[in-house]
Amino acid sequence: MSKAAELAKAGETLTNQPSGRKNLVTNGAMQVAQRSASVTGLGAASGYHTLDRFSVDIGATASAGRYTMTQTADGPSGFANCLKLDCTTADTSIAAGEALFIQQRFEGQDLQQLKKGTSDAESVTVSFYVKGDQAATYTCELFDHDNSRAIAQSFAVTTDWNRIELTFAADTTDPLNDDNALSFELAFWLHGGSTYTGGTFSSNAWKDNVQNTRLSDSQTSFFDSTDREFFITGVQMEIGSQATNFEHRSFGEELLLCERYFQSLVNGELIGSKNTAARMRIAGKLKPQMRATPTVTRTSDDVVFQGVAASITSTSTTAAQAATSTNKNMAFDLGGFSSLADRSFGGADNQTDPVFNCDAEL
């Protein structure tokens, strides 16, 4: 008897059985927060602030509203963590271009199984757990950046944790590029001005992007009150029309997936050698190989190398500059030394402090 027949005979549903790596979302259980677990005063700029792979976009015009973003230990049963946004400054005078949405971006080469742009295109189901401190209506959107096409559905939030399950129609128009660039986006809209509303909102229908049709008139503004809170976790995007059980992955697996896009190097992972009398070239191996050559940012002045004779220390941020890096290795010229001897080399003697952030986000 086949496995499918055995399960059917036992009265089990096939849709909730493990089926390999089905979740296309990374860090959907909100486990990994390499940058920070909490950041306050956000709202003036878009970016990645706390939880890995989930950025926040503010649209063309910054709102006067502000929020705190945290990795919070307040998930539903089976989830230790969630992403929380807490409105700290309200904005009830909404400019046309204002927006606020949480998003995850995807490489086109990772979504070829959607068969988008073909007659065999697959439907996609997005599921997630969500709650607020009061009732609200927000919008979940899939956006095709390669072809400027979008599809969206509204969802309701209550004060209790609820699992939302949204199946999006297949798109037989325009394939995704098969490369490592930005192709696709999953977004949760929490706020939008008239630039994004006022047109005819068509739920669950792919269309060429027209900005004023992206949100419905029933969209709640997250910034309407400092009482607003938004919690989300268990985010899953999978092929097909059936929402299945959330695919839990280990912290180690999720961290490795996240580090393709962002990773920090600590002192203990760096080695250095003399480049000039006042400069050392230090290098570190990126683990894993990143999506593209990263932007390398020095985050600490506390770099101490144990040289051939004694400790040699740099505290000059202004003298630091990027050297040649790839998506496999990071190299950085670090100045502020004094009369380095020939053959000066060494490794950092502080093994834990983060020194460099390497960013290859989409």
C-alpha cells in the first residue's frame, strides 16, 4: 500500500504532512535578529532594523508617525517569538505618499517553481499568525518587481492570535528573472496615503501595477493612535491552494539562510597584515557565501591585533576604508596604527565584539 493510501486509510490529511522545504519565507518564526532585538524611534527611513529578512518600507513620503520594532517573546502556541510594531507617535494628517509595510524580498532564482508567466503557473498560499491591540483591516500583497505587477487581499486583525490563510491566484503573465536580483516581494501593508488608495481595489486579481489600486478604502492606518500595536509570526508562503502546517526549521538553519543577506564579523574571525606603515589590511571569510558582494561597515573601534612583538591597536574610524571584497571574503584597510614594522601580522585578541557588518540585502 502506498504512503498516500495508508494516510487516507488512517483518516489523516495529506495537506498537513511534511513535504520538504515548502516555506519560501526565511525566518518566518521570527527567530533570528542579528542587528538588534529592539529599535525605537523608527519611521523616518525605510530599512532592515531588527528581525532578519523583514524590512520596513515607508513609501515616497515619510510620515510624522513613529514606532518601536521588536523581536518579542509573545507568540501563539508553538512560537516563542513574534515581530511587534508599537506606534509611539500618531499621525492623523496623512500625506498622499505615506506608506508603512513590512516586507520580505526574494531572488528570482529562488521562485522559478512558481512557473509564473507560463500556462502552468502555480497559485500561492500565504499564511501567518497575527493580532493587534484593537480591531484593524490591513493588506497582504505580492509584488512582481521584474514586471511591475501586483496582487493583494485584505485581512482582519483582532486582539487575539488568529491564523490568516490567503490563497493568491496564479499569474500566467510575465515570468520572473532567473537571477540573484530582487524579483518578488511579500508585503503586509499597515498604512498608506491617497497615492495607494482611491482607485478600484480588486481583491485577489493580478494586474499591472497602478499605485492607487494597491489598498482598499477599508485599510486601517497603524498611525491613527499611539494605542496601536501589531504582532505577526509564523509567516509562510507556499505553492498551491492549501495552507499547510507551518514548517518549523532549527535556529541554525534559519541563521544560515539569513546570513546569505547579512552577517557580522567579530574580532576573532579576522586576521591582518601590514599594508603601509600606518595601515593594516584585515580580512575575514564570509560564512556562508553571500548573495552578492556586500557593503561592509565598520561598527566598532575596538580592534586590537596581537602582532609579532606586541599588541598593535587602531582606534581611527576615519582612517578605515573598504578594500577588495567578494561575496566569499571581506577585506578592509584599517588605519590609525603607528610605524608598523615589516611583517606585522596577527589576529584580533578580542573574540566576541562585532566589528564589521556585511550587507547584501535585496
